Amino acid sequence: MYYFVERMTEDDIEQVQMIERASFSTLWSANTYRHELRSPATSRYIVARASPTPPPPRPERPALRRGLLASLIPMFFGQQASTRDFPIVGYGGVWLSVDEGHITTIAVAPAYRGRGIGELLLNGLIDQALDLHADVLTLEVRVSNIVAQQLYLKYGFRPAGTRPRYYTDNGEDALIMWTDPIRSPAYQEKLRQLRERLFARLREEADEPAPLHN
């Protein structure tokens, strides 16, 4: 299977909410998503799609910044010519606050976890944050979610405190994580190396069949 990301649209909300219900106990309404999608100057949302064949080539968009990952693995990134028939298998979002990008959510459909899609989405959100002119990234993650924390640590997020009882479903604390400046040469070089390894993994995934659904 091939996996690629593109900007989320209002037509995607229903599929996104299906993944959200399988991933989180606290849910957003469809109207909340619509509000976020209608504010692209301060919020960006993306979806990951699965395809049994390479997706159609994306048209060039010279007015927008080409992210590093878009340059490295173009088949997986950018707006696609016709992708509505490809199922959504994950999504993510980022807000801009002054010069800080706040990653609001990342979720992958249960049947597709462990295939690098969460990492692909994180890279897509980094590119969206760069396009919004963010200088650093931050997020909150459950203190018990070690798998997610390991991914964030890999991409230069560092623990910077906790928010007690942040999650309303069970009162769990949130770990606050921040990056160093994402535009710095050091971070950009780290990103390039990580993306090369991600590309190699996704190329291997392209030869794997779609997971079975229960």
C-alpha cells in the first residue's frame, strides 16, 4: 500500500470523525472541524490516504512553499489531482499562535497503525507549520502514551513540564513537549535524515497488502 497526505477538506470530516471515535474518548463536532478548516491562516489539517497503486501526480502550486518532505518523496505529499476514492487512514492538525505551532491532534485508524503513517502525518504537520511561518512546535501528550512520546522525541521534541489532570476523560496528566527552532540548520538537517529513513520505510510499505478490517 502507498500512503500519502494532503490538506483536509470539509468533505473529509465524516471519515476523520470515524478515526477520531476509534482513537479518542473526547470528540470534536463536525462544526468544530468546519471552523478550523475555514481558518487556514492560523490552522491547518491534513489527512493520510491509502492507495494500492501510486497516487496520481500532484499539480505544481508555485504560490505555496514546497516542504522538504514534498521535495524528498513527492508521491506522498501535496494536493492530489483526484484522491477522493482513496480511504482516509489518519489525520492531524496544527494551530499557529504568534510564532508557535501547536500540534493539536494526530490519529491513525487502528487497522493501519504501526506502518509509519503517524510519522508521515507528523512530517506533514511540520511542513504546514513551516508554511505558516512557525519558529517552534509544541504539543501535549498523555504521560502514559510512551509510543507517541518516542516518536516526538525522535523529531526533536523535548519534555518541558506537565499539565495536571489535562485529559477530562480520566484526569490524566499531559506531558508538554517543545522543539528547538525548526528553521535552524541543525533541525533542518536532522529532519532531512529522518525523512530519508521514513521514505525507505514507506517504500517497503508500498509492497505490503492492505490490512484486514474486522
